[in-house]
Amino acid sequence: MFKLNMKITSLLAAVILTASGFVWSADAATVLTSSTQCSAGNADHGISTGDVTGNAGGSSDCWGAFKGNDPGPSGDGIEIDQTVYDFTAKIDFGAGGNVLSGTDIGLDAVNGGAGPGTWSFDMGALGGNPFLIVLKKANNPGYAVWLFEGTAADSYFGSFSIAWRNTSDASHISIYSSSTLTTMPLPAGGILLVTALGGFGIAARRRRRMAL
């Protein structure tokens, strides 16, 4: 009977959280906010939207710079305004040549040393969906993020030239592609809440009958 109580209580708690619009997830994406956003005037180290260009338009916005490494293939992506951009592909620049990892979207890049570099992937590889280009410096400040959305999301090649790269080469370039977070609408959540409460009441009546 105690186990039944625990199961019902857990179900009721889950439904209440869902009905209230709360989504529980074990994942923890790296969340970018206005505190480091170019359009909000808060990016540092000379980061700007003009640093990374695409054949269908320049980047829509940017964030940075951040110490350390971006989430990469072992992380849970990058979240901007409730949209999670999942790691897709990466090129590590090295003296022995580029090392590609992740999904094969035809990603290619030229480091360009401390000067301008180029990037590209297969046309249509991301289906015109919003994506991020992340550039990591060989030392601090670590990395910065550029968003391509709207018509700019049709870009599949371009260039990059970033002020903080003048002091050292880029370490790697990564592509993150989008998938939107969703929450359960309140009406549907309300229906589930009522259903769970009804089930809780039925179970309570059964326990009372068993006790008689």
C-alpha cells in the first residue's frame, strides 16, 4: 500500500509540474543571455556580427567571448531564447591538418592563421534551419557564438575575421543546428491534472474498502 501511495504521489507531482508549464530535463544546455549579446551591446573583446559572414547574409547576432570550450559533442547544446542548438560538426585546426568530427555535413574550413578564414558545408545540409557558428581561440578568451537565422540561415559558405584572433590562431570551428524546446499547453495540462486527481481519489476509496 505504501508503494502504491508513492507511485500515485509521484504521478500527481509530475502532472502538476507539466500543467504549470514546467519541463524537467536531465540535460543542461549552455544558455546564452543578453549579458554577453552583441545586439544588446554587451559582447566583449571586439566581437561583432560582422566578424562572420555567409553567402546569404551576415550573422544575425552574436555572443561572447567565453572562457574555456564550447559544449561540443559531449555537451547538451547551446540554448538561445528557448531554442536549443545541438552540436552538429566540428573541425579542429592543427599543424598536421584539419580533424573533422560529428555529423557529415561536408564541413570544411581554412584557419587563415591570425588573419581571415573561410568556412563551408554542403548546400542544404541544414535545410535552411537556424544554426550557430562557434569559433574557439587557441587561448583565452575561449570562444564566441554567431547566429544565422532568417534568410541568413540559407548560407552554406562564408568567411570569418575576428579581432581577438590577431593574437593567436583559432583552435576549432563548430556548427550547431536548431531544435525548438516545447512545453505542454495549459489546457492539455489541465486535463491531465484532473485525470490524475480522479485517479488519486479512486485509489483512496479502494484503500478505505480494503481496510474495512
